[in-house]
Amino acid sequence: MQQLSEAKQEIITRISPIVAKLIQSNSLFEELEQDKMIEIISEALEKHFSLAEIRAMPDDDLTDRIDGVLGIQVLYYLLSDFTPEQMAEFEAAIPKRK
């Protein structure tokens, strides 16, 4: 089994209760696998922020970011079940940016 770096473990320790609370409190998120979401979110945070930035990030800011990632994951799972015809209808219904 691969050892987690101390930084990664610190991130996981910080985000785990936030992810758990969001999944439990929002019925849209109940089908998401908590451990998988923690892994996805910790990797995204490591990629885009330094450990110092993550440590300094207020809980409400971190919670908002995690909530957004969970929402995107729900949308991804919904869209992955679409048939090509359903996807074409969905894309046609979305307003195009200019």
C-alpha cells in the first residue's frame, strides 16, 4: 500500500469532515462515494494550491469549493448515463456563449 505524504494526509484530514457533512446534508450528493470524492478533491487542491494556501483558507471558502466540486461530480455522473440522443437534447437546451 502506498504511503501518503504528510501534506496529502493533512489535506485529507482537513477536508474529510467537510465532505462527509456535505454528502449527508444534501440529497443530491448521497450517491457519491465519500472516499472517492475525498481523493478527487485532495488531488485538485494539491494541484491548484500550496499547502500554506490550503492551511490559510477559511473553512467557509473551503466548504464552498468542495460543494462546487461535489456538484460537478453529480452532473458528471448524470451526464455519463445519457444516451447520445439525450446528450444532443441536453446540449441543444444549453444557451451558447458568444
